[in-house]
Amino acid sequence: MGRRTEEEPAGRHELVAILDFGSQYGQLIARRVRERGVYCEILPHDTPAAELRRLEVRGLILSGGPASVYEPGSPRLAQGVLELGVPVLGICYGMQLLCQELGCRVAPAERREYGRSTLEVHDASDLFAGLGRSATTVWMSHGDRVDELGPGFVPLASTANSPHAAVRHGARRVYGIQFHPEVTHTSEGAAILDGFLRRVCGCRGDWAMSEFAGEAVEAIRRQVGPGRVVCGLSGGVDSTVVAALVDRAVGERLSCIFVDNGLLRAGEREAVEGAFRDRFRSRLHTVDAGARFLGRLAGVRDPEDKRLRIGHEFVAVFREAAGRVGGAGFLAQGTLYPDVIESRHPRGGPSATIKTHHNVGGLPPELGFELVEPLRSLFKDEVRAIGRELGIPRELLVRHPFPGPGLAVRVLGEVTPERLSLLRAADRIVTEEVRAAGLYEELWQAFAVLLPVGSVGVMGDQRTYEGVVAVRAVESTDGMTADWVRLPHDLLGRISTRITQEVAGVNRVVYDVTSKPPGTIEWE
């Protein structure tokens, strides 16, 4: 969620603040908290105690992070935060920091602990009240651990490698857990967070995601004032919801620009124009720029170079199109949290860059727009929920995510009109067969990838040497992690048969069985 402005009343929601120590999953914690019906905001780890007091926080959650608490310069809490008297839950690094601050010993573990571990609960009060004294599966990711407890600390649970996997301070409402309750691999993670939010913090849990739309509309109105807005509309879920929010906020002062970059799926342009022409009428402007983008990509094989060239050309094309619309000072776009966290840490922290997005990280000054990004702190499934609140047609909300650089990152190697045509045909078959099998809405994404290799084959008693298509299908809830889908063999067979028979230039189809991590959803 965005930061509350000064004119908003501090007690508008029960607020739990997440202090961010550089975890790539800080927003995932926020999402789990919101799922429990409690409003939350992510704040810098060194947020002053006075600011937390002004916000009237009901509790604090300290995120994980890549540092070690005993290293010089490691991130710390601001002075006085632990004296506020509000409940505090430290997760991983957050636990180690709390324990060190309050007299415990933190040291490197003899054996690092990554992945699933069995947690033995010794004290079933508060955090673990719903679990009882039992064993449960948790997800660990740490190289340090709390070796010795300081005065006042009580052990709550342990694993084979972490004797103090969960602790609390007897005289303070301070709790620490070494594992990550926010990830789905921790089987009782939601119940543990619920224990902190409700039993420890006393939250009612009556905040609903449905409130976001109204708050976002008001925030857009405050930001834009009497100004005009242009929206980069792709027809995907994210830009569709952004356009609907901005349209509700500023009405006729919104114009939408759809850039046909020549890298779209089969029938994409027609579908977008058909879906939005009635709603926006003369405020929808389509730019036919395929030749420009393909010219920029000629001879380019490096995936990062592709993304950068597409991003630069998009800025140039969009600037020209916006200039023809005239009068706009704001650009609305559908940036989501996974875009932000995989491009750079939101506060310049140590998180690794996984991929470059042309729509993340600000705009070139010469473009002349101020960004409006109402979905920047949300995940895809939350955006879909907002779309339902706004009355957006279901067929638009259930569409699979599509990368900003389009098919350029699914044509491995050089992007040419011929290779794009081949991939479009194969990708259309994948979508048609998945839909026919009734699986489209159960999958996060399903698509085809054209590989930069040839394959020996036999067609009509003749030896061939033609292209290879990889089929990718994954399930996920937020795009941060994903598992490959065990599609029925007969479905895979139909996809393979149709592609090799109907798509000239392909004689082999393979299926990708890699999860994220270690892979990514897209191939480039």
C-alpha cells in the first residue's frame, strides 16, 4: 500500500507496519497480512519511532534480509522503536536483530538451513495457539542463528538445526521466528501470522481488499489534481485495471495509447481495440509501430539488449503519440510489485536484479511525465480482485500475463518477421488446446517459445532440419514463485501434433519442466 498522506486520519485502519530490512519477500509478508484482514504498510527499516507513533501502529513486523546482524554497518532499528510498547514480530534477520538488541547471542550456524524443516512446538501459547504442541513444516533460509538466549527470553519452538527457532520475551510483547511464515511452504504460516495479528496485537481483521479501489481513486485525484493523464494500454489485466481506476478518478481527462509494437500475439491488436473502443471511443489511440521496433531489433540476439532497445523505442514512440494527444502531464501504467522487486529493490537495497523492465524505475526526464502507478504494491491476483470490484469483464481479468517486451523474449535469438510468424502460430495452438481442455483459468501462464536451434526430423519420408518449440505451463499465485504444471499427456500430445503438422518450419516440440526458482517463468 502507498504511504498515508498527512490529511488522512491516522486511525483510518488498524495499521501493522512492516519494517523492511532488504528482504525480497517483504511485500509477500504484506500480502499475507492483508489476507488476514489487517491493513499494513511497508516502511524503511530505520523509520523513526516518532513516525510510527504518529501512525498509531498496532504492531510491527521486522522482515528478513541478506545481512548478518554482527557485521559492521548492518541495518538496525531506529532508536526508541522497541520502547513504543507495541507488539513486535521479527522474521529471520528481524528475529536475530531483536534478539541481539535484547541481549541474546547471534552467530553463524554450523550448518546453514535452507528449504523445508520440521518445527517442534514447545509452547503452544500466542503464536502457536492454533497448532498445539505438535510438529509442523516450515521454510528456512538462513546462515546465522540465535545461539544463546538473553535474560527474559522464553523458547517456543525448535528445529534440528535451530534450537531457538521461535522465541518470545517474557516481559515485552516481542516475538522472533527464524523461519518464513509468509511463504506457502510453511504449512501453518497463515495461522502463525493470525496468532500475532489477532491474539498478540488485538487486531479485529476487518479491512478488505475491496477498500483499495476507492482509496486508489482518491489518491489518483490528489496526485493529478486538474491535470490530464495518458495511460499505456496493452489490454492485459494490469493496464486494464489501471485505466479503469484512472477513468473513474479523472474521467474525460484520461486518454489511452495502445502501441502495436509488432511483437504481439496472434489477434492481440484486434482484441484490444474491440474490448476498449466502446469504453474510451476517441480517447483510445492506436499506434502502428511494428516496423520501428523490428528495425531496432534487427541482428540483436542478446536478451538484455533486446529489452533495452524495446524499452528505449517504446519511450520514443509513446512520447510522440502523447504529444499528438496533447496537454497530459501524467502517465499511468500497470507496474506491479513483482516488476519492481525483480528489477531493483524498492529502496535501493541489496536485492538482485532478475530482469529489466522498460516500465520500472522512473521515466527519462525528457519524456515530461509524472508517473501514476496505483498498483505498484500489489500482486496479480489482488489486481484481478480489484478488477472484479470495478466491474471489468471476466474475459479480460482471466487473461494470462504477457511480458512487456512481447514475443521478443519468447523468440530466442534474433527476432525476425518470419520467426515471429512461426511463434505466433505455435502459441495460438497452445492457447487453443489449453482452453479446449478447460485448463486455461487454472494456469498462471501457458505459452510457446521458439528456440534458437535446429532439429533433425523426418517428414514425408524426407529428412528435415527445422525449428524447435518449447511449451511452458506454470501455476502460481503471484509470479514470485511458480511450479511447472503436470499437463495431461494426451493434451501435450495434441499440442505437439498440431504444431508439427500446422506450423511450417517446426519439427520438434519439447516441454519445460523447470520451476521458479531456479528458473524464471519466461526464457529470456
